[in-house]
Amino acid sequence: MLGVSVDSPFANGAYALELGLSFPLLGDFPWGRTGKAWGILNEERGITARMTYVIDGEGIVRHIIDSPRDFNSHPEGALEFIKTM
């Protein structure tokens, strides 16, 4: 598991510590290339949509969670889906 954010490496590190994340939080900073590639970058605002993708070992997207305001639905939904795989 890993996360990707458009924030700076410093901000990502602080956020990961604050949440006690046990996985890497990668930076898509400053150009947002990952967000552009996935079609979720709002270049005007410099932010990406809050999305979670469950990708299997073969690189196939198996599940997508698109809930910009319900932060808990992302980890809970991803874990619930992974249990069914």
C-alpha cells in the first residue's frame, strides 16, 4: 500500500506522522505528473481529486473510491474490498 499527494515532501512527512501511517506517502510535487496521468489533477487550483484506487499485483485497477469529503470511506472501503479479493 502507498499514498500519493500533491503536497510537498515536508507536508507529506508531517501528515504521515500525524496519522501514524504504516505505508509510504509519495509526493507528486511540484508538477503533479501522477495526478495528470490519472486525470484527477485540477491544474488551476494545484490539487487532485481525493481518490483511492485498489490495484492488484498485475497492475489492474480493481476498485475506485471517489468520496471527496468522507475521509473514512477511503481506508475502510479499500480494506473491505481487499478482503473480498
